[in-house]
Amino acid sequence: MSLSIQLYTMLSMAAMGIWLGAAIDTYGRFSKKRPSFHLLVALNDILFWIVQGLVVFYVLLKINNGEIRFYIFLALLCGYAAYQAIFRSYFQLFLDRMIQFSIGFYKFVKRLFIVLLYQPIKYVLQLLYSLCIMILSALLAVSLWILRLFWKPIKWFLLLIYRLTRLDKVVNRYQPLFKKVKGIIESVRKKKE
């Protein structure tokens, strides 16, 4: 391995140490640590370290074909220490600002969605619902008026036929029987309840 490749390896591993420090702080900010052992947190931790190891090895593979030497670990450690000493406070401030910006942007997009899409669609649907109710009410009122208009002559005609055929005397004769049947049906219904 040439000297320039070793220098690139050292610089890239120092940068990866800074990356690891930033990734650990970001992961710590978003992960919910519980006081007792929790399987999901343990799986997230394992997955986090596997991904970080793969990222470091990918960079190492691109720089020096994946050759691992002792000074690589020292460069990673130096980069992590540089992050802790110099960059950590700035990065945490940047991370806080990015989180606040993301939350604000999310609230803005949500409000924009509500104002530009949800409320107009809701208003249009309410308007259509009111219009349908109004049309149905009007149709029902007109239908009832037409029914009343035609019902009176039909009712008079049926009453005339009822009286001319003398069905009223037959109904009056069997009315006590109808009352007895009705009483029996009601008593059977009460017993079932």
C-alpha cells in the first residue's frame, strides 16, 4: 500500500470517526431508552451498529480495497475524539434546529393540506349533502301533495263503493270476532315477552 493510500485511509477513517460520533448522538436523540431490558431497543441497537460497521467497511473498501490495519482503528478513535471535543456541541445544536425545522415544516404542510384540500372537500361534500337533502325533501313534499290531491277522490270513490256494496254491515257484524282475534294475538305476544 502506497503512502498516499495510507494517508487517504487515515483521513477517511478519521472522518468516519466523526461520522460515528454524529450517528451515535443522532441515534441517541431519536431512540427511546428504557430503564429495563427491552427487546425492540436491543434489536435497534444491534441493527444500528451493523449498519455503522457496514458503512465504515464500505468506505474502507473504496479507499484501500478493505485492508484492515491497526492504525485504522486509531484513526477511527481519533476522529471520534475530535468529534467529542470539537464538533459535538455544534452538531447537537444543528440537530436540534433541524428537528425544530422538520416539526415546523410538518405542521406547515399539515395545515396547508387542511386549508387547501381537506376543508374545501369537506365543504363541497357538506354542500352536496345539503343539496341532496333539500332535493329529497322537495321531492317528498311534492309527492305527498300529489298523493293528497289524488287520494281524496280515490277515498271518496272507495267509500262510495264501500257503502253501495253494503260491506259496512258485514264489517259491523264480524267486528266482535275481529276484536276477539286481536285480543288473542295480543295475549300470545305478551306471553312470549
